[in-house]
Amino acid sequence: MMIFIKHFSCIPILSSVIILIIASGCNYTDNSPENRALIVRDSLHRIDSLYHRKIDSIRAFKIKEGSERFPIIHYRRVALDKHLLDSVRRVYAKSPETIDGYRAFTTINRKDIQYFRYRDTVMIPDTIFKDLRAYSFFPQYYPAGDSIKKILFVSAKYQCYACYDSGMLVRFAACNTGEEHKPSFPGRYAVNWKSRLRRSSLDSSWVLPFTVNFHLHAGSAFHQFAMPGRPVSHSCIRQFIEDAEWLFKWSKGAKFDSNKKFIPFTGTPIIILDIFDYSRRSGGPWRDVTTNKDVSILLPDKPLQIEEALIPISQIPLTSRGSLINRKRYITAEDTLRARGLIREGVSLRESIDYNKLRRQKALAKIQAVKAKKTEPVEKTEPVEKTLEKPQE
């Protein structure tokens, strides 16, 4: 009897069970086609059941192992006075001797060291780990992702992201996402292209190391840039330089079709899970925790089935709107996002501004004004006769 097994990875584990099942099937006296089909179905059902029990056992072990990988780390919430501010800048300086502390402290606070000011509130950990996964708000193991080679989750709410490789957390990093008028909207994206060093197409003065694009038309991308500790970008996801370089190397770009165009959603999947609470005037919910175990962000069971992100057409530069495949979806996106409560009432979205174009127009207007002044005709004036006043009588 020949039995085809769907789950090839379970063959070594279940080989003895298969032999036992087949052997027991050989003892059946009824050798009719119907009975043989019943034996095969029964055998496959038992194999499948044992396979899933084995998988569940492995997942339970990985979940337990992940939860115990790092000890509890306590955080102290402190308002900086002048003395403490000087101390923080010294203890967590970006120098070779204190780099582990710098990385941990800035990741926990989602903010680079130069942006801390007098009276700022900071989170100080009682333990410094070089492995920043110790401070993760995401689970160390993601069961639904064990069949996905690479996937990245972003929490705009908590201003951080996580990278998973076959279900295992391999990177946890801080980020600063889009500001309220140009947010990083929730939904499914994927890596398209990467550039080691790029200048923004909207403003060439913005130098963006380790750019990883995840929306072709909006220009949204991961890259290194200033990290002031709040959502401040134009829909992009800012990172510290170490994280930006790591992500650049780890992520995979999209595949090309026969016309050398990107095939949508063939690069590393990216899921933005939520939206930041813009009603907060300072900081974010990461400052409300007391330990590294307080928050465990819930991840979706079927991440690759999540809806493609809705991007309002106002967030697409004018020069890119002509290439939109489903233009209507972009036109109706803002109304849908407002109905879902993802754009606050009274908040208007800002159009993408091409600062390069504005500068060119300004420079051209200046040149034209100078030329116009040079070609302007000079008015000739008649000479004024000088007359002597008559003395008064």
C-alpha cells in the first residue's frame, strides 16, 4: 500500500507510527477498494493528528523558552534636573566604553541622547543588555510565523518594530514614525527596493542612509534619520543607524517581472499594526511600563492576509499619481480611514510637498527678476535750469 504524506518534515518523527498503521492495515481480511480507501483515510488522519500534536508541543516549548530568555528588567521613571541630565549624557554617552548603555537607553526611550532636555521624563533600566531583544514589547517567539521566512511588524503606538525569522524574534528596535498630518498608516506593505545612501526625492537636503522602501508611490521607507522620540516624519519610519544598517542587510527586496517592474508584495512583508495616540502631548505609552514584561503586543494569526494599507491620495506626490494602479482606492482611502477612527476629527492631512521643485522655482524667479532689472529701460530726465533768485524788495 502506498500512502502520500502532506507534511514531509514529520516523516522521521512518524516513521514508526506509519509502519505500525500500514502493518495493521495488512491484517484486514476485507481487501475491497472501499475498505482500502477507509484504511488509507484512517491512517492519514492519525498521522495528521500526531503531526499537529508534535507541532503544538514544539511551539509550546519555544514559547516557554522565549519567555524565559531574559530576566525581568525594572524601569525607573525619572524627571531630569540639571544634575541628572548631565549624568545621563555621561553614563549613556555614544562612546566605545558606554555604547551598550547608549543603545539600551535610547532604545527604551525611543530617543537619541542629544534630544534629552531639562525636565524631560526618562526611563532608566536596572540592567543593561547588549541584546536589545531583552527590552522587546513583542513576543520572543511568534507561532503563526514559523512558516514565514522573514516578516517585520511595526507598532506606531509603541514606536518600535520587530523582525522575525521563521517565528523567532531576531531584532527589536526603536523607531519614530509619521507625524499626525502625514501618518504611517496601518496595514500590509512589503519591501520594494533598497539604497545604501539616498537623497530624498522631495528634498535633496535630506540624506537618508540605508533606505528600505515599502511603498513605491508614497515614497514611504525605513531609513536612518534624527530620532527626537515622537512621530515626526513624513510617513517614513526613522531608526538609529545601527538598526537601519542591520535592516538594510536583513530585508529582501521585491522580485521583478519580465518588464523589469517590481512585483507587488514579493519582498519582505511589513505589517504596521496600529496608529500612534496623537492626543498625547509628550512621550508615549512606552513610558507607562515598569518592567520589560509589562507589554506583549498581540500579533495576527494570518499576517499575510491582512488588508493592504490604505493610503490617501493626498499622501502621494503629484508626480507619482499618474502611475497609480487602483486610483479610486487612493481617492476613497481618507474617508475609510476617518470612518475607522484612524484619523482624528478636525485633523487635516497635508499634501506631499516637493521642496526641490519649490527651490528650483524660487531660484528661477530670482534669476528672472535680476534679468528683468538689467533690461529695464533707464528714464531720461531733462536738465534743470539753475536760476538766481531775485532779491526781495
